[in-house]
Amino acid sequence: MFSNMLRSPGKTAAWRLSIWTTLAFSVGTALAFLIMYLLVENSVRERTDAWLKGEAEVLSNVATSNAQDTLYGRIVEEVTEQATREIAEEGSEKGQNEKSIFFVMNAENHPTLWIGPEPRESYLTAIDRAQLKSGIPQYIHVDNLPIPFRVVASSREHGSRIYLGLIDHAANNLLDRLIQRFVLVWVGMVLLGFVIAYASASRTLSRVERIAETVARIGTDDLGSRLPEAGNSDEISRLSRTFNHMLDRIQASVNQLRTVTDSVAHDLKSPVTWIRGRLEGALSNSNDSSWREPVAQAIEGLDQMAHLLNTTLDLAEAAAGALQLDRKRTNLSALVRQLVDLYHPAFSEHHHELEVDITSDISIDADVAMMNRVVGNLLDNELKHLPDGCRVRIQLTETNKRAELRIEDSGPGFSPELRGRAFERFVRGTHSSGHGLGLAIVQAVVRAHGGEVGISDRAGGGAVSVVTLPLAPRADAPII
């Protein structure tokens, strides 16, 4: 959990899960609020339309039942003022409602009576532009007014029409307050949802983080560590139990492998050592030199057998992830240069042109003996498989926080059938005199150090071998 807090929030899974969960929640709640708002708005509009239709019917009846004399306009004004008072009683300001209702009678497109705000021309123009249908309330937009009028038209005899328009400020204020409150509630719910989602995701993923940290600490020297198991039976608990069962099997396999390899080493090394001792004794005590050379060859063969045995055991341990490494801070530049100097006479004997480019002070955490075997095997490979008079380039550089050892030659290169299997055990070329373990042990040791090794053809002919290893952390530790 603490390590998660140290990371940038945008790089944690809890943050990403919370963002996507909150996004989905916010969209869902916004749609719900929108639907609620539309339902409320529709109810308010239906109420306004019912009022408009009712009042328009009343005004139409008044206009029909009264003669159009001097009292006609006064009667209609009284009815309109009564409607205005009804609207004002619902909470709008009186002055506001004086401009929220109009009534107009048209006879052959000529207004015979106008009751409403002035100037009337903008209202009449908006009515003409809207082309209202009789009995159906519609919106019209009057110039210089931010809010549209809701207008209903009623037809009368002799082709005349009446129009009643309304801006229900109380309803509009109600809808505005409703939007504001919806937005406030929505923002609060989204923020609360994000906090809950992030806390839940962090709590859950912290268990996964503890599993990852425990697994990262488990190495070949500490296979006894186990993941914490919770008392419940959720997916993470089952994952922990599965990991622990896997670690139990791995530990049992590694222990069995070590037992077998120790037994093989003991059973084979003892007779080999005894034979070697007897041969060396015979070689040192006899005066007859006729059999000295065969005995010396037998001793050499026993040495090769012991080397083959050790290499095979190392490969078996490496394949099981149990290769024992004595890591120390190592100056790889000095190590490579020392081995190149050691092999230089052999390269000169075969008339090879040796080009060396080694960057100074490249340090890695490595087992010195194992790294000597890696570099030595690669140089042995060049000596064994190159015809005389080739050009060999050895380069050690630092690239992307990794040490890169690159060995190129101008020889015949790898054969197609060998190129894909070069790192397998006991795979060797047609004319090779080795046992086919050199590159296999190189790959095993390099991977045990967290690196990679690869081979390829060189442009223009020849072979390229590349070893990359992680650099040692920058520190003031002593360099070997």
C-alpha cells in the first residue's frame, strides 16, 4: 500500500479503475438526471398548455358572446388581467408578469385588439413568422427576448383568430433551480463515487501488491517464503493459495534436483579423482617414458570429463533456476580486457586481426567466475570455428542502462540449421570438436544474471554474438 502511495497516481491500477468506474457512473447518473429533468419539464409544459387552452377558450367565448362595441375591449382586458393575477399569485413578480402575457385578435391578418407589452410589432411579426396551427400550443421567439413565448391560436367565425401567449416565469425559475440542484447533486455524487471507487480499488489491489512484493523477494536461495492467505475465499485469496501450492512444488523439485546433482557429483567425481591420482603417481614414479604420453592424454581426458560433468551440472541447475551465484560488484570492462589480453596470443597464432573497443568502468553485479566462463566460452568459440586470417571485433559499451558485449567476426557465420539451435545443449557444428555446451552455458549464466544473449549473421559475412547485462546501481561500493 505504501509503495502504491509513492507512485504517480496516474500509473496505478487503482487510479485507472477509479477513473473508468467514475466515468461510467457519471454518465449513468447524468442520463438519469436528464431523464428526470425532461419529465419535469414535460409536466410543466403540459400544465402551461392546459392553462393556455383553457384561457384561450374563455377569451374566445367572451369575444363570441359580446358585441364588439366600446365595452368589448374593456371586458377582454378584465379577463386578461384576471389571468395575469393568477400567474402572479404563483410566485412571479407582478412587474415581470405584466410582460409575460399577451392577447391579440386578428381579423384578416389585421389586429383588432391588442393587450400586452409594447411595442406590439415584434410580437405580431413573431406570430406571423411562426404560422401557428389552431388549438396546438407552440413556441415563438420574439426579437430581443431571451425566453420564448408559449402561444395557442384559436380560430373564430368570419376568418378571425385570437392568440394567447404566455411566458411562465415561475415555471422557468423552477426549472433553472432544478438544473442547478441537479448539477450540484451530480457533482457531489461523482466525487463521492470516485472516492469510494478509489478506496475500494486501492484496498483490493494492495493485496495484489503484497503478493507481487512477496513473489519478487522469493529467489532460489529463499524458496521457503509464502504469500499471505486471507481467511475468505475470494479470487485474490485463491490466487495466493495457488501461488503457494506452486511454490511448494517448485521447492520440492529444486530440493530433489540438488539432491540428485549432489549425488551424481559425489559418485562421479570420487572415482575420477582417484584415477587421476593413480595416473599422476605412476607418471611421476616411473623411469620408462614409453607410456608417459598415453598417461598424459588419459589425464587430459579425465580433466575434460570432469569439466563436462561440471558444465552439465551447472546447466541442469540453471534450467531449474537453482544456479548458485556469488554476486559482487564487478568491473566488466577490466574483466573483458583481461581475458582478451589472455587470448590475444592464441588469436595471433591463427593470424586473426583483433580489434578491441572497450568502454571504461562498466560495472555489473555478477559472479566473477561465471562471467569469466561466459567471456571465455565466447572467445573459445571464435578460435575453434574461424579459419585462419579472420578479423574479430570485440566491443563493450553501455546502452540504455545495460552493458552490451558485442563480438563480430568475418568468418563463415552460423549455418542455417545451427542458427536456431545454437544455445541448445550438445548441439554443435559439423566440424566442431567440442561437446556443444559452450553457448548453452553462456545463455544459462547470462539469464541467471538477468541478461540476454543472441546470435545473428553479420552484414557482409560473418557472425555476431551479443550479450546484454543489467548495470550495477550507481553506488560507492568497492569495485572488484
